[in-house]
Amino acid sequence: MLTQANGTLIDIVLFNKNTNNIQMNLESPKVTLQKSAQDTFNFLSDVKNFEALMPENISKFEVLGDDKFLFALKGMPEIVLKKKEAIAPNKIVLGAAGGKLDFSLTGNITAIDDTTSEVQLTFAGEFNAMMAMMIKGPISKFIETLASNMKTAI
């Protein structure tokens, strides 16, 4: 695991010989919130709340039922995320719902005390080398922004 100058932990890269793809794992910096782990979990469990976490360059956000939302950033294709797993109050897993990219975005929540929690987002996906190279920077920035925006949104 490597750490960039801005404190972001960056990827562990594994090569899959069977598919010629690269397993990419990215982590956001840990964010401390003045909310209990349960309150943080409840916020992240409601997919409509992700609109408040999105970067400024969002061009579209649509809730598609209780467990799915679509979003697009300017200059990027639309992505649909679906809630795949929820383990209260410690973990929320969102995954790609269709499309060409298969990946997951996990929110790991740790209770510090009764009124404080810590969240770290992790992104995991398997991509061909060219795709991995193209999306690594934008995805890193995206998960950093989501984590950072939690400080004011939750």
C-alpha cells in the first residue's frame, strides 16, 4: 500500500492471469464525524443521501427505488450503484448495477465513542490495464470527495 502526499491511501494492484485484468483497490482517507456509528450507518444506508456527498461537477443524480441510484459527472458516463450489503452499524457496500464496469464501493464505519465515528471508503474493481490506467485518477479523486463531503453532509 502506498500513500500519496495528500494522505490518500492508493491501490493494491493484483494481476489476474486468467482474464488479463488488474484488480484495483483504492482507499479514501479516514474521515472523523461527530455522529455515532449508527447515525452514520443510517445516513449511508439511504441511497438518496449520496446526492449530498457528490462532487460539484455532478451533472445528474436520480434515485431509482429504495436501494439504487444513478449519477453522472461532467464528461463521464452515467453509473448506477445499488446497495448490495448492509451490516449495521459498520459496513455499507454499493456495487455497480449493470454497465461495462464491475466494481464495489464500501463504506467502513468504526465507532470511536457514542457520538463519534470514523469512515473510510474503499473502491474495488477488476479492469483491463488500459481502463485501470484511465480511471484510477478520477476514481481516487471521487472517493476522496465523497469522504470529505461527509464532514458537512452527515
